[in-house]
Amino acid sequence: MSPLPNRKLWTGPTIGFLQSQDALVNGGWWHDEHILEATGEGIEKEEQKAWKGWWNEEIVELVEMSIKQDDALTVLLTGRGEHNFAEVIKRIVASKKLVFDMICLKPQAGPNNQKFTSTMKFKQAILEDLVHTYKDANEIRVYEDRPRHTQGFREYFQDFNDMLLSPNAPTPRKKINAEIIQVADTLTTLDPVIETSEIQRMINSHNTAIRTQNPMHLLPYEIKRTVFFTGYLIDPQDSLRLSDLIEIPRKAENGINFLANSILISPRPPSTAILKQVGGFGHKQRWQVTGTGNYQSRIWAARVAPVPAHSSIYTEPSFPIVVLALTRDSRPADSNYIRDWRPTSKDESLIFETTVGEKVQLRIEQEDTDHDFDRSYPDLKRPHGQDNERPGRDRPFRQGRGAYNNNDENRRANGQNNYRGGFQNRGRGGGVGGNGPAGGQNRGRGGGPGRGGGNRGGGSIRGRGGRGYKSLDDIGLGNNRYDANRDRGYNDGPGYSGNDGYKASFPPLGGGDGAGDGGGLSY
């Protein structure tokens, strides 16, 4: 199971940016072998335990059965690049003692020096060679976890069999019974610190490469933080306990966003005095629920009091509350309209602990020498005289409906996503607790993630000097949020001088001789 970019860690457009093959010189998330090597505890430790917990064991069992079957050809087919993933995939497969007849990775060019425009085109080319090489085979089973590819394979083999019935069929063979099985896709992510370190390394390599040679006129990028609000953050387990305090009308259940993840300190950058009053980032504060209430069955909240009662606290509004849930056409500020607070019973007077912190997501933007205005908070405007829509910038989320602690950072009031153009990502992000996002809109412009696809003004880079390597220290650590020492130190530039050739050589059926003889990759 390959890890995906963490939706709680990155803004929506940045998720799409990372997965785009054309955004970074090295091809981004799916074309960088170090992302796969960083899975779990890292390749050195995971190899020793055969990546336990990272496999779909049902598929592993089917592979083992196929390997034992003498009249079956067992093939691992992936769109991962041949030149940078061959070694790591061999190590992963060998650790599980899976001996495939063929392991096929995507080359830079096909047998006739053709370029494969997509992973699907590459896989179809391999499958066509397979079914024509083994012309007496009467069935093929393909296991695929991407729904679009599943449908694509079904359509491909339907067309393939139809073509065989044509008098102009290029190669005579009987029809093949193709069964395409959709495999459930399990979402997994890297450790957030490791993931951030790996993305910073990718950006460092990208920036170094385009300063030496840049035929595609790509832009240099950097990681920046988007801070949605400062608050007393609630642990996910306590969030569940708090959510149990309310009963949602059955007719409204499908349109409810459950929150219960924070007590608001400030939707703006807190002053030094406020931070001192609340004890600073990382300070622990206990609370007790004193009452619950709702407004027009649209928003539900709990009033709380600090424990001990003389604790130094600061909240907005003046009395501390936890927004527990709200309808999609409501916003947390509507909790101010609640007038009828029902005192809690002794059993309902929960006591829970919070941590002073920020709701943060990271974003990737065009590198900028203008660092005096970080645009960390969504309700701030750039001062006059500064360009508020510079090329490649990813506009931070605005303070809209459900703004300060809406779990779904990409949802509008009607529940729809709000991406336009550029690198799109239409998935739902967010999560309860931790460093999850806040709501509102995120509409970027220019050559980076968000709306648009390139540079205004001919793509020139303004005010650019000889800036090169950046570390995580340049992001803004805050409360030691990131540990630069955790970076693996990969700083190799992209590019590959090897000869990625395509070899359509196929092994005999049975025996698993292809990958088990030490060299044994067939492409």
C-alpha cells in the first residue's frame, strides 16, 4: 500500500500540486523513490520485517497461489519509473519472498523509442505484448486499485477481443477471457515530520536543478504555513466524548459537521500578551463542561469552565465554549445566538485536557524574497503596496462559513469543493484534532497550486537572487513543530544518465525464474 500526501498536513491545491507529474523537476510524489523508501519506519527497518502491516494480505495470498501454479504467469505491473524504482521494488518484493515471473516498471521510452503519455498506455502496451506472446492462454486476471484504471482495462480488453474478430486483425489468436478485479484502496500516510522533510528535500532538489538548467521554465518553490486560528486544541478521543453530549435530530444527521475539536482563543494572530496569558504554545489546560445548548437546531455547543477555576485563560467570545456540531449552512460564530444553556448533570460534567496551539496546514508557493508578510491568518489582507496575487501564490483560506474550525477545509456552505483550474484536488480533507485544517475557501492563482496554470507577465521571476538550499528551519518552526534533524539529508539533484530501454523479453511459464535469479527484472 503506497502512502498518499497527508490531507491534514497540506492545503487542498498543494495536494494536487504534489501529485502532478509536471510541477517539480523530479516528477513529484509518485516519481520520487525516497517517498516510497520513507514508508513506515524507513526502508532499512521495514525491510527487516518485510513491511509488515503495509500489504494487502488477501492479494499476497492470491499472488502466492499464482506462483505455485505451473501453467500461470505471475506479473507485477506498475507505473513506477524503471530508472529510480527498480531497486526499491525488488527489495520490497524479496522481503516478502514473492517470486514473480516478471516485474514490469515504466521505462522512459518504449521499444520503438515511443513515449508513454500515461501509466494506462504503458500498462496496455505490456498487456498487449503478453497476450500475443502467450497466444494459447485463454484467460487473464488483472487486480487494480484505481477505479479509472479498472474501467480502462475492461474497455481495453473488450476492444481487444472485438478487434480479434475483425478480418484485419494484426495477429491471429483466440479471444481471451479477461477478468478485471477492483481492489479496495486503503489510504495510508507517512509520519508528518518525515513527510514534510521529504517534500522539503524534493523542493530543494527542484530549486537547485532549475537554477542550473531550466528548459521547461519552471519556478522555484518553498513551503509556507497557513495558520487558521489559535485555540485550546482538544484530543480526538475527548472530541468523541464531547460529541456524545448532544442528540442530533434524525432528519438533520446527513447535513451535520461534527467538530468538538477546540476552544477558540483568537481567529487572528494572538498578541504577545494573550500568548503569555494562556501560558504559550504547548501549555496544557483542563476544562469542565457546565452546560449544553443549541440555536434553532443548526448549531450545538458546550459551555466549559477552566479547572482549576482561577486558571489564567483567554477566549473569544468572552465565555469559553466548544462548538460540537453545526449544519452546513451555519458557522461557528452562530454559537453567540445560543441563549438557553441547559446545565449538565453530574454524569455529563466531563473534564478534559487541551493544548494551546494553532490549526495549521502547509502550502507550497512560488519562492518569494518578500517574507515580511507571511499571510498566515486567513482574515488578514496584504498591506498596500504588496501584490496580493503574485504568480504561483496559493491564496490562504478566507474566513467564511464554518471558518475557524470546520473539519473540511475545502467545503463551501453547500458542501461543494472550491477548486478552479490548475492543479485540482477534489477530495475532502481535514480531520478532527491535531493539525487539521479550518474551513473557508482556498483559491490560488498562477504557476503554483490553485487557479491558473502559469506565470503572469511572461513567467519572469522577480527579485530572484542566488538562493538555494532551504531547510525546515526556514518554514517557521513555532513550538518546535518540525525537527530539522529528522531530515534524511537527501539532496541529490534530479536527472538520470542511464539508458532506460524497453526489453520485451518474456520468460517461460511456471517456475518464477524471472525475478528469482538475482538480476531478474523484465521490462
